[in-house]
Amino acid sequence: MNVPRELRYTKEHEWIRVEGGEAVVGVTDYAQGELGDVIFVELPSPGSKVTYMKAFGTIDAVKTVSDLFAPVTGEIVAVNGALKDDPALVNRSPYQDGWMVRIRLESPAEVNALLSAEDYEKTLGAHA
Amino acid sequence: MLETASALKRTPFYPRHVAFGAKMVPFAGHEMPIQYEGIMAEHRTVRTGVGVFDVSHMGEIRLTGSGAIALANRLVTNETGQQLPTGKVVYTPMCLESGGIIDDLLVYVLGDDRLLVVNAANFDKDLAWIQEHAHADVTVHDENADTAQLAVQGPKSEDVVARLYGDRVRSLAFYEGFEFGTGDDWTLVSRTGYTGEDGFEIYVRAPRALALWDRVFEAGQPEGIKPIGLGARDTLRLEMGYCLYGNDIDETTNPLEAGLGWTVRWDKSEFIGAEALRRFKELGVSRRLQGLILDGDKIARAGAEVDKDKASIGKVTSGSMGISIGRPVAMAYLAREVSAPGQTVDVITRGHAVPAQVTARPMYQHGSVRSPKPRRP
């Protein structure tokens, strides 16, 4: 299972990649594997606010639906429009083409509280 | 439903599931493959080619003895009596006196025996019910643990199964089968399935299970045969509007409202539930199980409310992606007055009203099971 070292994680299986004052968010390889084929990703519109560990969207897979939780507080500046036509990008490329939202960070220090790759892998130990 | 790993049964095919990379999940007390390469791809394999399901979790109960035919026919609503030719397979509900459905099952007509194939989750309940109604002239055999079953399904399944069992496979009509052999060599092959495609179900004794799996995959190599998990089994059956016990039917629903009126034979000898069902027929049912095809991409899950003009008219019992339809599909009990196909209703999906069209079942119209089979000379 792929858990890139340079990313931060939530125990709800989101990843976050900080780029300056913004961060890109998606779900992990483990999450996409557990969900199975993703068929719809519901995301907020750019401009809307998201709050740390509050649900901001949903992922529909064939067998189940799952909430997306915001790893950080901030404003959505972009959503991945490609997921509309090809939601399976989440399965094929969870860390790259399957990204979900770009958030402008309200307090960049929040990121430090998130799990490192190593700590995230430990939380999977119980499941995987 | 949480099930502890230690209590789960494994089917004889378990080593093959692991070898083929299946994701295993608890299902009806069994550790079963939910998917191998992915539900969407597996669904398409069955619609266009041929796939193999391990359905050994299904329960087999054989009735023998001079009273076997009469008992089976008294337990179920469809005709399974003396006049049926051997090899005939009958889909039927088994009802309570109330008309509520205890289970839906297949009854195999095998000479003077009747083989009942029931849902895994209902096996213990069904066996107890059957034993309770059996007189001394019937022996009830629990063949569940001894029997393994593969479903070989898809438009290319006939060639594969004919390679294993010869040309008599090709002459089977839908819902016909044959058995041969005794002891560990016993085999039952029928042209049946739960996918909407042409297909076969093959039953063998557990010691022969792995050999069967290997022979099926060898025979299906030219067709690119693949293993299919329970995830795709669910999306395939849902597109066809086939009922799943526990979701779409249970002891609080009756065959008439479930759209299974065609399985209730009013002209046959007396059966359990007949009186209640006759009453429902006279009064008319208050709700009907219908198909829904939703706008957009959001899936309606079981339990979602269905509204018409902002008033609640029913609830979704099964919902998923209609992978071959290209839209989310569902089944729902709808109040009779507003259950006619063609109407637009709203499905309340996570707070949003999603428009949906009421559709007759099957929602998917292109399954090979409905096409007339070309016969070879």
C-alpha cells in the first residue's frame, strides 16, 4: 500500500499536501481500496469554507458512501473538475490525478497536528 | 452487522479466492469474496463475456421419501408438484400463514426428490420451518456443508459449460437442469442464475470443489473467464430488479406487493399462506416494489425516503450504480396510487431531493437471458 512520505494524513484517510499557503487534499490509497470503485464525488463549490475535521463532501462507491473530512480549516479555492467525468481517478491515482480540493489555509500550524506517513501507517496496522 | 472472524465459515473455494486476489468480507456467516479486480469491471465481464461466482454459501436441503413432493408443494407458492418433469427448476417464495415471505428459493425437481436451494442467512430458519412441517413420510437432508456451488454467468457461458458437460448443456432451456453421479461424484447443472445473463449453476460435493474451479477456469480460458465477487452479483441482480432477501423482501412483505405474483399459483393444491394471499389479491395491495432510475450520479441507499409532491410515498430497499444502465438504480416500495412506471418522484439522498423515474423491473433490458437462444442442430 502506497503512503507517500511527504504527505500528512488524517485518521479518516484523507491526505494533504501543503503548497505555500494552500493545501491539496484527497483520500489515501488505503481508502480507495477499501471503498472500491468510486462512482461519484460530491465536493463543495470554490469559495465555500471548510472546518477542521468537519465533513465537506462525500464519496459514493458502488457498495458504500463515505464522508470526506477537512484536514484543515480554510477556504476552497479549487475543486478537481476531472472527477466529474472520471471519478475512478480516485482509484487509479489517489495522490495525483484523483485529488479533490485545494484549500487556502486559515492557520497553517494546523497541519503540524496531522499524522505523519509513519503515524498514519500505524493506524492502518489495526485494519490492514 | 458485525460478525467475528472466528465464527465465519469458509467455502471450499477459499484457497482460490486468496490466490486470485479477492477482497474477503463477512457475508451471511461466511467469509466471501466481495471483489477481485473491481465491481465495475466484474459487472461488465458478466454482461459481455463470462464470469464465475462462488455461491457455496447458498443452502441445500433435499427432501426425499413418499411425502417429499407434497411437502415441497405445500411449503411454497409456485407449482413444484407431481406433474413437473424431472430437471425442472422453479423459483418461488416460501411464505408464512400471514403471506409474509420466509425466504425465496429454487426448487429442483429431481424425480421424486425435491432439492431446495435457500439463502445463506435464512438457512437455519428455513431448515427448522421445513422440519416442523415434515411428516414421517419425508426425510429432510441438510446437504449444505457437503455441497459447493459455482455460478458461471454471461453470454459466453454456454460454450464454457458445454466443454465440461457436453452438448446436453446446450439443449437446456432456462430453468432446466440435470444431475448425474452419486456420492462424491454427484453433480447438478442447471441453466439458472441471478444476473440477467445466460448462465449456469453447477453443484458438486465439497471434496470435488477445487477440481471443479480449476476445470471451469481451464475450460473458460478462450473466453477470458474471470472470477466475480458478491459486489458485482448485487449490481447485476439489482439492474434486473431481482429481489434480495433481507433488503427487498422479508417476513413483513408478501409476494404480491413484491412483484412476485407470477410465482403464486392460485390453481395448485393448498399451500401455506394461500388464504392470506387470496385476501391480499381481492383487496389489492397497498404498495408495490418498483424500479427507480435516478437523475445525476448520487446513489440512493436502502432506507432512503421516496417523495411525490413533497409527501412520502415509500422507501428504497436496494440501491446502487446501474453499471450497464449508466445511471444509479434502486428498488423501492411505493404507494400503489403513485407506483405506475413513467412517473417522476424524488429520492431523498443525504438531504437532497434527487429526481427519479419509476420504472418497471427489469430496469436493464438487454440481458442475454431474455434473448431466444440459438440452437445448434
